[in-house]
Amino acid sequence: MRAARLAGRLCLWLLALLTLAHLAGGVTRTTDIQRAELGKLYSGSIDKSREAIYSFNYTSIPDKVDALRVYVKSDSDDLEFPVLFVVRQQKGVLSWQVPLAFRGYYQRTYTYQEVGRTLCPTHPEGQTQPSEQLMYIDIASMAPSSVHYELTVIRLPNFELQTGVPFNFSTSPSQPQYFLYTFPDGVDSVVIQVRSSETFPCTVVSVQDIMCPVYDLDHNVEFNGIYQSMTKKAAITIQRKDFPKGQFYIVFVIKPEDYACGGSVPAAVIGTGNHTWNLKRRKDLEVTIIPSINSTVYLHATLLCLLFFLIFYLGAFLVFFVHHLQMQKKGLGLVDSPDEGEGSVAASHPITTSTPEGSSYGAIDESRHRSVKSAPPIPRPPMYSDSSADEESEFDGIPEMEHDKNVIHAKTFLYVSDLSVKDRRIISKKYKIYFWNIITIAVFYALPVVQLVITYQTVVNVTGNQDICYYNFLCAHPLGVLSAFNNILSNLGHVMLGFLFLLIVLRRDLLHRSLMEARDIYALEYGIPKHFGLFYTMGIALTMEGVLSACYHVCPNYSNFQFDTSFMYMIAGLCMLKLYQTRHPDINASAYAAYASFALVIFLAVMGVVFGKDNWWFWVIFSIIHVVGTLALSTHIYYMGRFKIDVSNADFGVFRRIFQILYTDCIQQCSRPMYMDRMILLIVGNIVNWFFAIFGLVYRPRDFASYLLGIFICNLLLYLAFYIIMKLRSAERIRPLPLFCIIATAGVWAAALYFFFQNLSSWEETPAQSREKNRECILMHFFDDHDIWHFLSATAMFFSFLVLLTLDDDLDEVRRDKIPVF
């Protein structure tokens, strides 16, 4: 047996000699064959006529994965005649050259004279007895002159990583490291956490199945498995089902330069060689593998999410029920359904209803009802009943008033009755266009979005490149094909609360229709005119925000950020439109003009992200558009849509008209503008918007999408504050329910914004830099700060919608010719 083994070795040596002789073009080569032992340093010299072979015969350790590491060094830096190292094992061959060369991003070459490689380990697979292992290391070179080398082979004592035990080590581009991990019994998922106190050099962490060869160099580490780039943090969640043998390798590779992680080569290194630069590219790392959460946590987190938002449904039901009982105690009944006909409502009994939020809408006692019926209706000229209003105009003014300017010019203070003169059916139909348009937009927007994010997730799962998506990897819990199920689940609140708001609006709408069909005087002549089209639109927008935000969080990145923000812009714009429409029922932008404006905003958001980082000209153009747009909108608001300049005749009449308007409204009335309240609002609003424009022009914030959203939110809050102040100034009351909603809105928004600004990731930076912001889960070991933002922002938007829905419930018993416009 021993003689046969010796004969086999001689054959291998002879084969190697013949091969090298052939490669040398027939030149006779001298081969130095030497027995070697683990842990000893060997050195020598070689050239094109002399090579060296080291034979290692060692005994494997039973029931333990045996891994060896080879360290080599050479004084040669000649890439034309490198020193070649070939390691032959029982099941594979590994080879490399010294100097080891890497190619950087800008085609710059980095060379290393010291190389360390871990050899493919031996897996005993049930072996209980020691066994002999044989390994050969061939060293050769075509260099015409002698080249010195050094060789050391050691056994790795800590090749297998333990669960929950941190392991510290050091690595460099020419000395990559990898280790083995085996799933313990009962553990189906683990999280690999890698940390370093140093930002650079840039590192790649790869998880590969146990097979040879192991891809552990910069140019091949991305060929197999799952990988991430990192600076200070990395986290990869691994599931047992993806590794049938229950084992995997964790590979650590240092990049030759830091471009992939957001760094660059120092200017002093460029053109002066790279030896000094290479010596600094060593990094200390700590790896810890901990068990991930189990299926029970998934179930509890899902139930908690559902329960949290179902509480709102329960609260709404309780409000309905309590209000119904209160009406019953007062002896008030409910309005009969429209199917029963108007005759079912007795003339001697009050027409009563209850609102979802407990307002007194339609809740009238009998004596008051009789006194109201005897009151004369609000007078209107015959022309006001004209139903031929132009529904398709870009901005809906009041054409009837163009024939009688005294309606406006003779009244400094307007009332809702002055701006509620059009046929109600025409106006309601106009506002319903908002609803049907947003349904169409949502369908055609969401379908390609779903297809795109599915493609993104498939690419991530197939390629293993986790740099494509910007998750919070320290709290990203996969489920099925989804990499971060928790970020998707937390958007459930937008959908559920959006649907609940639609139900509340539907109930109010049905009650109002019943009153209108019964010709109730309170519904016809009292309170703010009820148009629910925009409320339905807001409910759909909130629901779609949840759907598209969930789609965005399937794979958040630079290419699909607009999925998460598009409907946020629309929600803010719709809220401002609804707030304005409340006191200006007949004056509002058409659905087509509004959605065209939203499309322009989304287009600007995309352009800002693409071009806004380094291009000053974009910020100049955007600031001009912002300021001019603000002034144009202010003009429309101040003149309630009556400011028009006919540019069809390009003559001096246009400029004469502008001068007359400025002279009349600015010079003659500088002491007191005709519409003082509106003027104050618009001055403050323009100051705020000019501040935003100047801030953007000077500082050029990197997160343009959030900057643009901040503009919308600030304008909305400013308008809402103005509305509430004017309401109180006009001696109007705020009922307990809207007051509660206002306080809840302010408190929840404050908490939500706190979690929003935690910045757990950022697609504006490199994936490695984004992971520096990653944090652990903070709720049930399942939800992170951004998930809490999803919960709270959905709640805050729901309360905000309720504020707009209930804010003027106190006016349901006030005649419209007594309700001021502001």
C-alpha cells in the first residue's frame, strides 16, 4: 500500500516536470521537491529554469472541518514574469500569481506581493477516525533572473463560526478570508451581522454554498451566492431552505479601491505607484451570527398591525352607535331612506339625521324646524339657476358674475351664498370627475409599478446582489420571495384607514342625499354646501399611497422612489383644493387642470433627483418656476378666478389692462386692500415659498423629493392654520369632535415626523453608506422606525381628513348668507 502511494507521487511529479518543460519551450528545468510541514516557513528562489514543489502530508481531525491557509510572498513586482503558485488537493486545484493584480474602477492596476488564501476545506461527513491528507504546492516562474519567495501553510483553528459568538479577524485585498457556518438544530433562519470601526477600505461580504472553488477575489466574488458591499455595517438574513446541506461559507473581500462604497483614491497616490496605498488597505472586522425571528413573531406582528387599525373601525362604530342613542333620547328619529319617498316624512315632524362624527347636521327640534320653514329662502337672480356652466374650463370661475360685476365689486365681504349660485348637480358632477380620474390614474399607475417591483425582487433573488435594494438590513424580515415583509405590512394602515374614510364619507353622502330629496331647508339653504367628490378622492389617494408605498418597499432604490411620493403630493394638493372649495363652492380648479399640475410636480420631482445634485442650472429653473407659479396661483386666489388677460390681441391693450388692475388694486387701495384677509394669507404664503426657493437655490438639498414634499406640507399647514384662525375670528365654533381630531392630528404628526427623520437608509448614497444608517428593530423585534412612521403617518392623514370633513359642522344651522368667505 505504501509502495503504491509512493509510485503515484512519482508519477505526479514526473507529469508536472513534463508539463513545465513543455511550457518552457523545451528548456530543461530543475525541480526541487521537498517534504513540508504545516506551520513552518519555507523560502527559496526560482527562475525559468528552476521550480519548486512542496509536498504536505497531514492528518485530518475527526468530526471537524479541516481548513488550511496558505501565505506566500515574493519580491517580484514584474507583471510580465509573475511567480505562479498552484495548489493541488484531493478534490480541486487553486492557483494564483504574485504579484497579484487587481483592476480598479478607472482601469488603474493595483499589485500585491503578499498573498494569503484559504484552501477549500475537507468535510469529513460522518468520519470518526483520523485520515491522511496529501497536498502539493508548485511554485514556478518564467522570469529570466532569480526570484525569491516565501511559503507558509497553517491550519485554521477558528474556521467554523459559532451562533451568537462574535469573531474578530483582519483581511486585505490580497488576503481574503472566509469561514464556515452550520445551522444549529431548530434554527431555520439567521442574521449575519458584520461591523467595523473603520469606514474604509470598502468590503464585500458574500454568502456562498459549500462547494469548490470558493470565489474569494475581487474579480469573482460576485459570481456566486448573496453579497453586499459595506463600510461599517452589513447584515444578511439567511434561511436554511436556501442551503440544503445546512451549511454555508461567509466570504470577506476587500476592494482594491473605495469607489463602490462612495470613496475615491487620494490624489497623492495617482501616478506615483500604489505600494503605500496597498499597505493601508487592511481592515479589522467583527462577524456575529444570531438566530432570526421565528414564525410566531411574524404571526403576532401581523395580528398587532391588524388590531391597531381595526380599533379605528371599532371607534367609528361606537361614535355612530352613541350618537344614535343620543338622538333617540332626544326623541329624534332618522331620515327614511330615499326609496320610501318624500311622502313618508311628515310635515309636522323634524327631518333628522345623525352624522358619523356626532355633528348636529340635520338634528333639529320641531319648533325650530317650523320657524325655518316659514323663513324666506336666500334670494338669487334667475340667471343663477342656469345649468349650462362650462364644465370643461381649465379654471372654473363664475361666468354669471361676468355679466353683473356688482355682485363682487359692491361687496367687500363675501358670503358663501355669493359663491354658491350654480346648479348643485353641475357642481357635484364636476367634483365627481376628481374621483373617477383618480381611479383611472391609480389603475394605470399601479399596474406597471407592480410589474416593475416584481422584476426588481426577482433580479435580487436570482443574482444575489443585495446592493440593488436599500433596505434597513438590520431589521429586514423576509417572507416568501419578499426580502423585507415588515416594511410592506406596515403600509396596511393606509389601505385600511383609507377604506374607513370612504365608508364615513359614504354615510354622510347618503344622509345628505336623503335630506336633499326630502327638500329639507337645512340641506338647501344652511351650512356649507355639501360636495363629497373631493372627499372620496382623498380616501382613494390614501389607499393608493399605501399600495404604492408597499410596492416601493419591495425594493426601495433610486429608480422607483417616485412610487412612494407621487400620491403624497396628490394628497397634499387635494387637501388644499378641498379646503379652498369649502368656502368657494363654485370656484375651483377643474380635475383635469389639477391632475395636470400634479403630473408636473411629479415630473419636477424626478428631474430634481436626476439632475438636482450637482447642476445649479436646475435649481435656478426650478426656483423661477416655483416663484412664478406661486404668484400666478396667488393672483387666481385673490381675485377668485376673475383675473384674466386676453393675449389673443397682441397689442398694448394687454399692458394697459395689467396697469389698470395694478393701479386700482395696489395703488389706490394700498391703505387697505379690498380683500384684506386673503391678502395677509397670500403675503405670508409667498414669503414662505420664496424662502423655500432661496433655500433650495443656496443649499441644493440632496433629498429633492422630501424638499418638494416639504413645500407642499408647509403650504397646506399654513392654509389650514389660516382657515382655523379666520373661522375663530368670524365667531364660529369648533365642535368637540373636530377639536379632538385637530389635537390628535398635531400630536400624531409630530410623533410621525420624529420617526421619519431617523433615516434608516438612503438611496441617495451608495448601498454601503446607506447601511451605515441601519438600525435594529424597535417594536416586537419586527418593526423598525420607518415602519412606525408608516403606522403614524397613516393615522395622522386619517385624522387630517376627519378635520377637513368635520371642521364646519357647527355651521349646519347657519344660513349661507351669514357664512363669510375667507
